[in-house]
Amino acid sequence: MNPELRQRLEAQIQSSEVVLFMKGTRSAPQCGFSATVIQILDSMIDEYATVNVLADGELREGIKEYSDWPTIPQLYVKGEFVGGCDIVKDMYASGQLQESLGVEVQEVAAPKITVSASAAEAFASALQTPGEFVRLEVDAKFNHGLSIGPKGGSDLVVDAGPVQVLVDRGSAKRAEGVSIDFVETPDGKAFKIDNPNEPAKVRPIGVLEVKARLERAKAASERFHFYDVRTPAELAIAQVVDAQLMDREAQTEIMALPKTTPLYLMCHHGTRSAQAADFFINQGFKEVYNVSGGIDAWSQEVDPTVARYQ
């Protein structure tokens, strides 16, 4: 290795007790693996250094050679190489990472998880090998993952009615109160996870599901809050009759609604409505849907008499 590059790397490694070579920055990680390690470190310590390898190609390749490790991120603690994302996750789950950082390992209680009868039946058909369990993961952004696998040494085993569910230490608190169901969707049966801890965020929804919910609301004589955020000129070209134009009057009306009111927003392809949905989430609304594909998808999948345009 170039001696000058080695010296640069060693200076970076010695610059702080904890140094993470990553893609992006602590506030804006540019890959999921870097984001995962950031979330783990942030949960334990306030101060540590990060090095954005995307800003320096020579340093990015150099740290791989220096550590003899082919991937990014890479974590160093007290000048010693710890490992990449998977190793950091395993060490955190076992308590080894806390020990190396001088952080007290907190006792973690097993969360309460509810599994419906239909979900339990679907899990049973997937559990074919002795020693396998259902595993639930909930990351810091409340992305949920379900998988099948063996129990790790620090996994928590949750008795969830008819099945046992594994939860890692990092997911435990975020998984408290989760319910898992197996339901019919327009694309067939799928697992549905409800998490009461999840902060509000924009929810994508397909046009077929919107149509089904709209029809159910009509049958029950209930108001369905469906809004079109396109311009009046676009509305003159193509329109879904049940979608109200998002003008100033409509926005004022929405802001007076209870924050638990479900809102459904649509535009041409889904980009502008996603931005509008973010606005209402920031205003405190808890259930805001962005119609995937917009009115263009509606004309293709629901009603071909609705005009398509560029």
C-alpha cells in the first residue's frame, strides 16, 4: 500500500475512540448497511467519528486493503478493526459490542406479539425443518422483516399464541404490541403487520385497493376522503369522478378533520401526491395514502374510459 495512504488511514482510525468508515454521513447514510450500523451506534453512544468513503475513492479502496475486508461499512474501536455490518449486528445482539464500547448491557424484555390463526397456519406450512423459528425484525425506521431460521444465542423467544417468534434485542422494544395476520390482497394472500409503535408515514396503495375501499365506503354511506392534487387543466383532460380537486377550499376542509381521518391522495403518476401526503403527515395526520401510479394507473387497471395523457 502507498505509505502516504496508509498514514492517512491510520490517522483517521486514531482520530477517535470509535470510527466508522461508511457510505454517506451519520445524518445521511447512503446505503442500508451503513444506516444499520449508525442506528446501532446511535442507540448506545453519543460521540463517534465517521468517514464518508464515497467522497474519496482512493480511501474507499484503501480501507478495504488495510483491513483485509472487502465491504463497507467498517467499524474500528480503540484502533482495532471490529468488522462489517453483520458482525456489528451479531456483537450488539450478544452484548459484546456494548462491552467493547464500555456500555452497560441493558436487560431486554420479550415483547408481546399476537399472531392470528391464519398467519399461524401459513407459518406452520413454512416451518419444515426442526429447530427453525419465525423471526421478526423491526429496524429503527420501522421496516418490518419476517423470515424463517434457527435461534441465535441472544434471541428472545416470544410465545405468540400458536407459534413462537424470535426477536433480536434491537427489535424487541419496537416490536412491543405487534400483531401479524395473513390476509387477502389484490395480489393474493400476504402477511400484514400492524405495529402500534410505528410513527405515521405515507402509505402506498394500489388503485384496485382504492377502488375496493371506495365501494365499501359508498355501500356504508360513509365519506371517503379521496383527493386529486393535479392542476385544474389536467383535471379537464382526465378525471376520477370520486376524487375531489385539492384546491384551497379542500385543503382548509382537510385541516379541520380529525387527525385520524384516512386521506387518499392521487396525481398523474404518484410523485406530486407523495409530496402532498408528506405535508399532511407533517401536519399530524396518522393515515395518509399515496395512490401508486396515479390516475394513469387508474385508467389502465380500473377504468379505461379515463383518458391517458403525457
